[in-house]
Amino acid sequence: MEWNQVVDLFASELGQVSRAALRKEAEALSRHYREESPWHPSTLAMGLAYVLTRMPATYHALLAVFSEVAARVPTPPRSLLDVGAGPGTALLAISEVFPRLQDATALEPNDVMRALGERLTRSCPWPVRWHRESLHPSLQLPPSDWVVASYLLGELPPAFRGQAVKTLWQRTEQVLILVEPGTSRGFDRIRQARDLLLAEGGHMVAPCPHAASCPIVPPDWCHFSVRVPRTREHKQLKNATAPYEDEKFAYLAMSRAPVPLAPSRIIRHPWRQPGDIRLTLCTPHGLTIAEVTRRDKALFRQARKAEWGDAWPMSEP
């Protein structure tokens, strides 16, 4: 979906909120994201500021994640459970990848975000059932093929996160997808969830090309990036001049059944010089640098197009 279409959907709501109020809430939201502090919208201005300035980034991150997982999992989902759905970001993103999904369930306890999501997901090609409910151990909703929790674990008390991941896994019939900010703390939450789900019998889907111990050593962390085009409203509210911003994210996809894994994964921006490309790879053998030169013409052409986050056919240099 083009983001200008999203803006158009909320034309009447935007007419009720001043530009000054939107800018104030956009600034507060940016501080929340930088500090990874709790944010609970209670006004229409707060919700619209999220839709205009933060939602495009999470949408493009989720679209990248869903596309990668879809390439690894042979059976498309029929049902989806989105926990902590916000204004329906994951639902919009997955509708681009799986337009034939049969139904979806969205859990969102915040009234402002849920109202925006109910409005926004009317455009989805399948029904969405919204529930005013938060994640808890006694969740009674039926299992779904895919379960998604994006930018949620960081909002939960640390003592509850392990149980939350187990509850999400209990509701998963095929694939569980977790997405967090691409920060060291966000990755730490993803790493902990990875360890827990492997112990629960889950099978790796992405991004890891193996189920061995994570080779990333602090203070380093694993994350990826997607470039997000800015709308006119986005630039105005954030006082930005660049036509884009880069959203960094960490993610994990785990399956009930084994799936073919990427031989290796590019975990840094490729280093490129004329005739020489170096790729930092996570492989089943640990971290390594693959050097590709013009001598291998076919592989060099592939390396020229390779990007951070892509699967790579080499498992070792």
C-alpha cells in the first residue's frame, strides 16, 4: 500500500487535529523510540502522529521480514494472529505478501490504536477480528498458522517476557515471528526468545542459517535495515529534508516443522571496491568474511547485487 493512501484514509481525523499538536506528539514519539521507554497513546493526536511518522518504518520492516519468511516456508498461512497489533501495521504488510490469507485476529488493548487499526484494515482482502485484549498466559484465542508480535516484547515487564514468548508459541501452528528495534537491547530480547524457542522444540526459519549458539559477541549485535521513503507529512512533522530514513530492526522466525535454511546470511553492509567485494556472513560455522573477486564472474555479479540481510549461497569462505 502506498503511504499516501493511508494518509488519505485519515483525512477527516487529520482535520480535527492541529499541525502543532501533531508535531509535538511526533517529537515525543521519537524520544520514546530512542530511549525505548513505554509509550501509551491516549489521544487522537498521539495515534495520528504514530501513523504518519512511525508506522511507515515498522510497515517496511515487517514487509521485509514477511517476504524473507515466505521464501523459506513452503506452506502459506491461512490464518494470522497479531498480538499487540497497534494500528494494524503487520496486517497491512502481510496482505501485500499473502493476499489470499483467509482470516486474521488482532489483539490491541489500547483504544486509540485499535480504533485506527479497525479503520485502516477495512482495506485488507480478508476479514480481521479485533479484540480489546492484551497478551496474558491464559489467552483463550484459538491457534493460528502464523503468530506475529512486532515491537511488543520491549513494552512488557522483563520478568514476563519469557512467559509471553511461550504463550505466543502455544498459539502458533506453523510460524512465530518476533520483531524488535534494531538496537542492542532489542537484539538481546530476540536472542533470549531464540534460546527459549529452540529449547521448546522450535525450528529456525530466519534470519539465522543455523540453530547453534549465536556467534554474535556483545557489545556487537545482529540487526538489519530497510530504507523507508518519507511522505510530505512525515518530512514536515519531523522537520526532515532527506526523502527517506533507514529503519533498523532485529527479528526471529521459528517454525513448528523444519524448513530449508539460508546457507549463510549477510549481516553487515557489503564492503565494495573495484574488483573486490567482501561480505560479513553468519554461517553454520560461525562468523566469517567472504571475499569475492572478478575471477569468479558469476558469483561476483551476484555479490554486486547482494545487500545487508540477504541470504548468501556460501557457507564458508
